[in-house]
Amino acid sequence: MSTVVPQDVPTAEALSGALAVANIPSLLMVLHQLTGDERWLQDPYRPTRTRGQDDHDTGGLDPAVQQEIRDAAGVALAAWYQGAPAAVPAPDVEHLQRMMQVCVAEDVPVEYARMGRVVMGFEDPADDAEAAAPAGTSSGPRDPGTVSAIIVGAGVSGIVAAKEFLDRGIPFTILDKNAGFGGTWFENVYPGCGVDTPSYLYSFTFAPRSWNRYFARRPEVAEYMSSVAEGLGLRSRTVLGVEVVGAEFDGASDTWTVTGRAVDGTETQYQATILVASTGLFSPPKVPQLPGAAEFTGPAFHSARWPEGLDLAGKRVAVIGSGASAMQVVPAISTGTAEVTVFQRTPQWIIPMEKYFDDVDAEVHRLMEQVPFYHVWYRFRLVWMWNDKIHATLRMDPQWQGSPAAANKVNDRTRQMMTGYIEQQLAGRPDLLAKSVPEYPPFAKRILIDNGWYRSLLRPNVTLVAESVAGLDADGVVTSTGDHHPADVVVYATGFETDRYLHPIRVLGRGGAVLSEVWNGTDPRAYLGMTVPGFPNLFLMYGPNTNPPGGSFIYIAECQGHYIGTMASMMLRDGISAVECKPERYETYTEQVDVAAAGLLWSHPRVASYYKNAFGRVVTNSPWRVVDYWHMTRHPDLADFDCSTAGAPANRPAAG
């Protein structure tokens, strides 16, 4: 949040232009904070509730009321530009909760206001950081530099972890197999690639950006990630082009040795106290082992490994899969190819989205950059609508007697609304409609955004095949019914190895325990999604059960980064060389996760998704609200860990 008066004070005319395009609910909160006038939180100025996840820029208010708000904001801003202080610069918890509830026209729990005080910049985050953390077994403070870290991965999580270590003076090295920063945004270059959450939400809280589009395309996101990393000075602390192939913990020295392999095969070892695994959830790609795949004579590749310079003009393209990646690829290539055949195992729930194709107006940039409090309130609305607002709709009602494709009353209304949208988009094509309406509840799988998917299906050169793929041959794809579909190019839009965290890195913990074996291959679990008994000083980011049910993972990463950074500071403070999650805490937390997940839509018997592993257990998604996870990770508790000093490991059995 910025309350600094901009050097370039807007003219009245420029200010009028910006206010004309302002999101009214966000502007109302600005007006209240600047003036302190209670009437702006009361009728007739209270916005109506947003339907779905649109911006709801008008607030549902009468045009005359909207203009009254804009005019009053102009007066208040003019006074602020001339030096008048904000009347409510830092609302307390009760006041902030009331403002939040008016802003979104919904009941917002008080714990959300407690989080908002910190996240929105109304409270110094240092006030509730290390000073509040409990002391552990201490042999006295350690010298600066005796705690160090290796971060595996230079994507979102790696950047967050690096910033935390920078802020705390913890030396670190980042290792990444790619040639640049950005992780999945560096690797995925397929046509149409972009975010499916709003750009202003898919951002670090510490690095706001003037986005070009409300839903940014891949090049802008990749550039953003790179610019943030460069701005933090991470280039000099990063070794690019090195793939981590192994990591081993030494109990005698309480350090990790990480083996990295360069492109030429040269291996180098790196050592540090802490190992942060930020390899991401969506890596490596999952490529099905189809019969006859080796016989196919054309290019065949996963969407995450799109060949540079590939020309699809006049080609027959087979896209295997109809999930998030396919939904972006197909509209992007359907106008430049001879034929596109989409092989769909399961239809997806898809929603229209206001502003999905829109550029961000220059006046909106002015609002974000020069109007105090506007950016934090606009972002708050996004956080609420795309994250915790939907959490209540995820719960399965055991008394539900309605459609088996729904799980509760609200969920059924959502199903009907989404079904109506599909019927509208595919009007006159009952053949496509029959293939396109899911038979499972909305939100049981990630909701996707219509970026032209249905329009593409209506094109004469696009065919939707609702049959499983049995294999390939020299010149096409064969389905389970024996039908043959000619193809010159095959694109596997088949997802990622989401239940095999850290694969294929071989991670050895205390006593030689192998992490993948502890997890039985595809059954990963971790306390808070970050730590595992038998693997001291290892912290996972985007680990098991931390994928949010909607919105952006970035803030979850920031919660995890804060937790890990605080732990590193506590290790320095208390002279601790190793922290190892207690088995009983790990088991209790896993049980809590499983019980909570069992009552949510992801566990619905009609649903098969990447959320579940081969045993049917939900291993990717967090059952908690964002605000719950924020509270869980705010103050690490050393009572959850066995702590030791170098050369004197805690009395712990090896994991197995």
C-alpha cells in the first residue's frame, strides 16, 4: 500500500478520466479512508453482491449514485494531493471487517480482517513475526552466515523464498535447470498460454505491476517473473542450466549436499544447512505411454515442451486432453490449421469471464499507481472472490437429494447457471452439447475460463471426440472404439506428475531414508505441506495439499516463504542446526487434512482428477481457506519439531 503523494499530481481533467473507469466498490473504500465519513458505508451507497467472479465495476448502483461517489472522491483526492492526511489510514480489525463486508456485500469473517491488517499494509508485519515466535532449545545465538540455504527452482516459490532469505540476511544459492527465471512460465510457450486468474491477483504482494491485460498472456507473466528476480538481485545468486538430480542429508554436520548436473553432464555438489524444494506442482509433464507412439511419423510432444518454430499451417493436429492447457491451445491454433481433433476424456466446467480479453486502460493504471488505497482494495476483492468466497460451496451436503451432478444447494444453482451458458454457446449443436456438459459437480475440478473454446468447437475444421485414446499409428490416433483419426502432429495436453513431488530428484534423509519411498511413490504428505519427519531442514514449497481450490497460488507461496524464513531466523537466534518435524505432529496434521478433504467436492465419487493419486486420496489441494493457512503459517512453533545442534542430532528414529 502506498500513501505517498505522487510527484506527478494529476490534473482535475486527468483525475476525472481515471475516476470514470474506477471500480465503484473499491473507490468507496478509498473515499471512506480519505474522509472518515460513515455515510459512504451505508445506503444508498452500499454495493450489491457480485454474481460469480466478475469485477462488478458499477457495484450494482444507480448511475447517479455512482457519479456522486466519483465526484466526492475527486474532492477528497484533491485535498489529499494538497497534503490533507487520510482520516482512516489504518483501520483496526473491527473497522476493517465492516469495510470489507460493505466492499463485497457479503459476510466476511473477522479472521479475514486480522489477515487483511497485515496483507493490505495497515499493520507492520514485523509486529507479529519473530518476536512472537516461541524460543526453542538454545545454545546461544549463532554467527550470521552459519545458516545457509539452497533453493531448487527459480519460479514463483523460489523467488519468494529468495526474498525471505534476502530480507533476513541468510545466504543462499538458487539452482534451476532452465536458462532463466519463471519456472513453469519459462517452460510453457505453447500458443495461447496465459493465466486463468486475474493478473492483479497473480502477482507478488511485494511487487505490484502495471499489467497490460486483466488476464495476462504468458510472455508478460514470464517477463514479470524475470524482472522481479532481477530487481531483487537474484541473478548473482542463481546457477541456471543445472538440473538437480539428488540431495542427501548428513546427520553429522546437519547439512544438505545437493548434486546438480549441467547440460554437458558435468556434476557439481552444493552444500547448505537448509534445502528448499520449490520445483512446483506442474512439473514434470505427464506423457501417456500409448501403444504405437513410436510408430507415429510426425512431431509428437507435450504441450509444456512445445517445439520452437513449429509451423502448423495446413497441418492436421490431434490434441489429446481437454483440460486447462488444451483449452488455451485449441482456440489459439484452430484458425491456422487444416484440422484440429480434440480427444476429450472428461468435459470441463467452463465459465465466461468479464474482461478476459481486455487490455488494461491507462486510466486504470493511474488508479492503481496514484490513488491511495485503491490497489489494495481492488486486490482484496479479487482475493475474496477467487479464493475464500467459494470455499463454502465446496462442502458436500450429506443430506443432498438433488442432481447427482451437484453436491449442495448452492452448487446446484451454479451447475444450472453453467449448464445454461454451455447450452447458449452450443445452440443448434446437440451433438456437441451432449459431449460438453459434465456429469460431476462444479468446482470438483478446477473451473476453467472460456477463452473461445466453444467458438472453436463450432468451427468446421475442429472435431471433438469424446472417446479415450487407445494408441497411435504411423499417421494418426486410434480411439478405444477402433476409429482412426489422421494427424500430422500430436499434442499431449495430458497434465503433469502432480502426485510425484520432487520427481525425479532422489532425496535421502536421515539414515538414508528415500523420500519417494516414504511417500510410497505417489502418496505425498507433509506437515503444513512443507516438512516431513526424517528429513531435517528440508522445506517443500507448493508441496502436498497446498494447491488452493481457486485463484492464485502466489500468496500461499508467500505464506510458506514467511514460515521458512522465520524458521531460518529462529535457527540462528537459538543456535539450532537442525529442525525435524515430529512424527506425531505430521500424522495428526495428515489426518486433519484427509478428514477435511473427505467432506469436499474433490472427493466426490464421480470425479477423477489430478487432485487425487492412484489410491483415491486427495494429495494436491488444500482443504483450508487461505485465511486458515495464513494463520497456520504465521508463527512457526518449535514445539512441532525436534531440534538439535551440529554433531548432536535429536534422538530420532530414521524415517521409513
